[in-house]
Amino acid sequence: MKIALTGHSNGLGQALFEFLSQKYEVIGFSRSNGYDIKNPVDREKIIKESKDCDIFINLVHNYYHQTDLLLELHKSWKGLQKYIINIGTSAIDDEKFGLSDYQMLEYKVQKTTIVNMITTLKRSFQYPILKLYVISEINFDTDISNLNSIIENECKLSKT
């Protein structure tokens, strides 16, 4: 199984990359190695270099570009039995989150947008299969365990 991951060189992404690399072939995309999801050319490179992957973990948040990457990757993988795991936040369900801080309010709306995109794509297309993993508070051990469980138990790849 081959996995692609955005944000692999910092924080949760780095910890997840290190953990998954012990079991799977993992390729990482971050600004540190020349991939910025804000840049449409870089997103195109990420998609091209992920074409042989079975699973794509869409971790990095950068304005609405996490949603841009999801849509562009989904188009590229249309009809293929592959998985895209998107990282969301429980903040979108918190009515008080971001009310007095424009930056946090913007973050909440951006993360709401990716959830809406996932919902719409799931209604319209069977493949690739979309998953949403929601983080409430970052706890690397819990998040890595939960994401690994999704990969091992929910991402069933057919041997064709």
C-alpha cells in the first residue's frame, strides 16, 4: 500500500509520516520539500506524483486550498477505488468558536467548506472513497492511532 500525505514535515503530519513509514511506502508533500498547496502548479505536481498511491491524507490546511486540493485530486482519481482521508476539526460544530476573532472565524468557515465538499462529492461519485477524520484537540498518539485504524480497517483495497 502506498500513501501520500500533505504536511509531512511538521506537527501531526510529521508524527504521522514517521509512524506510517514504518509500515507503508509513504510520500510526503510540504513547503519544506517544495510543495505549497496554495500554488496551483504545486497542487498539480502533488496530484501527478500521487497517481500511484492508494491513499491520500489531505492534512494541510491553508485557507481554502485544502478544499482545492481535494477537488482537483478527486477529479484526477475519479472512478478509481482509492481513498482520500481529509482532516477536519470539531470547531465547525462549536457555535461560539471564532466569534470574536476574525482569523479563527475564517478558519472555521474554511474547514466547513471542506466538509461541504466531501458531502457533495460523496453524493455524486462512488470513487474515490472519501473519509473525514475530525480532530478536536491535537493528541498525536490518539490521532495517529485513529488514522492508522481508518487505514487498516476502513480502507479496503481490492486486489485487481
